[in-house]
Amino acid sequence: MRHFLKYIDNTSIYLFLVASLSLGLAPFVPIPHIVEKLMQLFSGSLNKGIDVFDLLFHGIPWLLLITKVIRMLFYKKAPRTS
């Protein structure tokens, strides 16, 4: 877990932002795919294996972005003094 969080800390927020806005929302028409899958999840109709995989596939970039933002806000590194 420590290595994963270190990876999150060392990766640019822009990478997570681009991944979330492209892969996380694609396909965009008629509604973003992640929104469609979340609607299925909350309505209880997310029952096919491919739908669960799709939710995870389109949701992981958003989870990484949220994790990065939380770590940036609450776990700021102390400034180095020489």
C-alpha cells in the first residue's frame, strides 16, 4: 500500500486529470459512460459481469484523481530546510 501511495504522490495530477476526462468519461454521447454505469449501480440493474468491469474500468481514473487531490490537500510535504 505504501508503494501505491508513493506512486500517487510522485505522479502529476495532470495525468490523472487527463485520464479521468478522457477514459473516465468516454464514450461521451449520449451520456458519459461512467454516469450510465453509476445510474445502473444505484438502480440495481448492474448485474452483468461486463457492466461491473466497465464500471471499474471507467471509474479507476476518477478514484486515482480523488486520491491524489486528497493527498495533496491533507498530506502536504514539509518544506526542506538546508
